[in-house]
Amino acid sequence: MNKLDILLGLQWGDEGKGKVVDALTPNYDIVARFQGGPNAGHTIEFEGKKFVLHNIPSGVLTPGCINIIGNGVIIEPHILIGEIEGLQKAGFDLRETLKISNRAHLILPTHRAIDAANERALGKMKVGTTLKGIGPTYTDKTARKGLRIGDINSADFSKKYESLKNTHLQQIAALGFDMNGFQLDGVAFAEYERLWFEAIEQLKQYQFIDSEYYLNEALDAGKKVLAEGAQGSMLDVDFGSYPFVTSSNVIAAGVCSGLGIAPNRIGKVFGIFKAYCTRVGTGPFPTELFDETGETLRQNGHEFGATTGRPRRCGWLDLPALKYAVMLSGVTDLMMMKSDVMDDFATLKVATAYRYNGQETKHLPFAACTETMEPVYTEIHGWKQKIEGKIPQKLEDYIKFIEDYVGVPIKFVSYGPDRTQNVWR
């Protein structure tokens, strides 16, 4: 039986999944996104060009590859059409290669307004969302109130839209949020709503499919399929640093519900991580650095959000958290990104345990979401040289240290943003 492979992030997102999907795609017939929405920002760079993908799978730049937005993904039509048009201008026509699940939920303009109202109401306890309406849309999905891609072609779509919009406006008013003068991406709400409906019409030129059947039949026919995740395992709604998490299941189990794939059809699980750690927004981050070293990582790694532009928090590699993420998804192959960011360091630190309640532990306890976990560091020699296509011995030592701790081989090492700056081990 042919099996589907998975690629997902193992930290707090921004690990470099887009680049790895792009590198792997020539080996696959289909790439399918299984969760998240336009809060994702997968960056691919080649031949001096840079592409940031939000909803569209990262296999879109490979000729002939079919790209599927699965049922577990949520879609903001105006943002998606803007992304499609940007790719068209660069010479990529998606009308034959992009397919969208009928069961994928729609982000309404009022979902984004609710997102802003919720963040304001939380004050200092705000989650730090991307304000793309992700949480409110998933909330409506689980409350059985949402609108889906398949609803677009129904005769009463406008009526369903107005009903849900009015419900949202009541929620917004209850939060004390004033819609007068409210803007989305710098555009007045009424105008943005008009653009949203215009985008709905434009989406109709793309194929809406029952993606669960499409993917299972493709596997039966011997096609090779790669499932692409968004965000990172430490942001998983169940196993991440709750409540500072995303609203979907980021781990491998999310593929089953996000694409309609049975567990026995899962093959390899590629886990992506940076040679250090970053996080955007609020929430616990045990190895975060507030000193010159943290700023050096931020500047060397150009650590600013692809979706929000916000500066990312930076810190040393956290191995207990990495091993936890590997365990949750059954990772078979590790891929280490941005090793070049640490080229200039004579000494590196790696967290190998935490001190919590006066004891040392290698586990992430439930209270790690709300209480301080002090990292226990091991120092490792840096490689102090540019990689340039060959892995220096001291980097090999760093890799082996990680492999021994986590128990999974590192098969791929990235040493730059370009799609060619990789070493396969």
C-alpha cells in the first residue's frame, strides 16, 4: 500500500518548512496542506527571487506538481487571491495545479474583526495572534456554524453569509469593540467586504474537490503525496504551550483529520527544526536570550515574521522540547535549518534539561505553560567557519550531540536561504 509522507515543524513555527517542501517536491506528485491558514508564512528563495506562501502549498513552484489545500485548512479568499495573483505575475499559473477542498472553512471579514476585539479584550494576556481571524474561524468550525468552500456555489450562500456576519457583529459589540472606522489591512471594512466577495467569485475558476477521495485514490494509483504542515509542534492546540498556541493540531495526527488520511497510510515523518530556537508573540520560551547573543541570532537569521514582520524572540536550542515534539509525531527524519546563522559563535549552548520546583527534569510538565522553566545548558564548541557545501567537523559534532539526545537521524542540513544551500547526509 502506497503511503503519504508528512513534513512538519517541531518548534514554535518559522522553522523553514517552505524551503524543505520545495527541496522535496521533485520527488512527489502532490503536495497537500493539512491545517492552519494565512497565519502561515512559508518562504522559498531561488535565483534571486523570494516567495512567501500563506495558504498555498509550497510545492507550487515545481512544474507539474498538484497542490491541494485540504479540509483542515481555513481560507481567507481575498488573501488567497492576492497570493495567487502574485505567483501569476512571477509566471506560475495555478489554474491546473491548485485544487481546494470543498470542506475547507472560510475566514469571513468579521472573523478578523472578532480576532482584533478578542486580543484587545485580553490586554496583557493577549495571545499575540496574526489577526487573520484564525481562532474565531476554528471556533465557528467546532461550533458547527462555519461556512465552507463547498457553500460558495449554493444558491443561498449570501443569506448564510449575512446570518453568520450578524452573529459576529453581536459578539463584537458584546466585547465593547467599535466597528466604526474599523479597517482590515488598511482598508475600510465595507470596502474590504466588497473585495472579499470579489475574491469569492475569482475562486470559482479553481477546482473544488472532495480532497479525501482525491488523495486516497491518488495513493491507490501509486502517486507520491507529501503533507505539508504549518506553524510548529509547540504551538499545537492540545500539546503546545496552551493558551499561547494556534487553533489547530499541528502534529502528525492532524494529517488524519486535516486530509482524511488513515493512520496506516502514513509513511515518513520529516521533522524540521532550526539549529537554535525562535518564537513570535507571547508565551513561554525557556531558552530565550535577552542579551547581545539573542540579538546576533536575530540579525544573522533575519528573524522577522514572514506574515507579520514582527521581530522573533531568539534563544538556544531546546532539546527536551525537540524530543517531545519528535515523540508526539513519530518523526523518522530530522532536518536542521539555518545552521549558518551560528557560523561565528566560538561556543554554543544547548538546553538538555530544565530545573522546575527545585528538581531537574527532561520532561515538559503541564505547568510549563504557565510557570518558569529554568534551562540546564551543555556547552558545545562552535565551528567558527562558513559551511559552503561541506559540513565542518565541529558542526558534525553538534549534529551528533542532537541525534544522540533525540534518537532520530538528521538527514538534511540547510546553511542558507537559497533552495541550493543544503547538504543531504
